[in-house]
Amino acid sequence: MTTDEEHIRPEGVDDLTVEALGSISEALEAIEIARGHLYALHRITGTADLTLGKGVQQLREAGHTELADTFERELVGRNVLHGRWTFQIVEEYDDGYYATFKRLEKEARETLVEGKRHLYESEMKEVRRTQGRHGHESRPEPGA
């Protein structure tokens, strides 16, 4: 098995530990996707609010002042959650749950496997690849 040192299991680390860290890494990947969706919510909601503002102005210009006033009063710039615009949701998520998850995942790797990442996947790659076949290399060639 030829792999790069940063992806070789440290001596004395058992299979269940590698599997556990693999599961935690997989969960972190899901959290990264969730975080991306929060940023998408932030961007799309902001765009919608600006576009709504344009529509309200167009209603006003078309003479529908009362309806425009209702939209402006009740919806333009409205909090999406109590007291929060989407940037505040993103910040709270990043500073709380996300930061804690990242910190604990890193601490677990540092404590158990010398900080090495993706050991489970690295070992799976060695089992699944066809050794010696082009396109199935264990790692990139130096300088590639």
C-alpha cells in the first residue's frame, strides 16, 4: 500500500477509531453543505428583498400607492426570524454550532490520529483502486 504519510494510520490506532473519525468527518461534510445552504438562503433572501423593493417602487409609479405602502410597511426589510436578518442567522450559526463542530472534530483527530484527516477514505481508496493501473494512483506524482 503506497500512500502519502499524512494519510497513513498511526501505529496502534484500531479500526473502530478510524471508522468513528470517518463518521464524524462525514457529518462535518454534511454540516459544510448545510452552511452553504444558509449562505444561499442569505444571498437569495437579500436578492428577493431588493427585487421586492423594485416591485414596490413600480407599484407606486403605476399609481398603486396603497398596495405599495402595504408591501413596504409589512415586508420590505422585514426580519426573517424574530430580530434577525439572514446575515445574523449565518453569523450565529458560524460562531456557535459550526465553530464548535469544527473545533471538536479537529481536537478528536489531533488526540487520536496525530491530526491526520480522511484516514477512513484513504484506506477505502487503497482497497477500491486497481493498483498499478493508470488513473488509480494512490496519490499525485510529485510536482503534479
